[in-house]
Amino acid sequence: MESGVILIVDDDPDMAFLERRSLERAGYAVSIASSTAEARRVIERGGVRLIVLDQRLSGGLTGPGQISRRDTIAPGRCQARP
């Protein structure tokens, strides 16, 4: 398995906890961010291989809207996949 972290971006702490627990039990390293601003900081530190993004974040932001802005978050580091 490739090394790296799965980043969960979810403003619902209960949902983030469940996602994290499931992924860690499967052997993955996981980080959690509760906002896109926090996610940017985690991504900029490096090591993120996959982002699990909430469809509706608080503040009116949507997951797909943030995916389309991936190059402003981490140019050349993220790819959107269906």
C-alpha cells in the first residue's frame, strides 16, 4: 500500500469520527479537518493522498465547489476523481 494520509473534511464531528474510525481500522492513516481553511493547512504540510470531502459544509460551501478549486488549495497536488 502507498504511504500517505487520507484527509477527511467534514464539519460534523460525529460523522468525521465514524469515517476516521472505519478507515483506521482498515489500516489507513487519517487526518480530519472541520473546514476548508483547516484542510488547506493540512494539505500544504504535505502527505495527503486522498481527500474525503463533505458535500455540504457549513458557510454555504459545497464539496464539489471546493474540488473545482483544488488548484488554489494545492497546485499540482490534487486531482478530482468521480
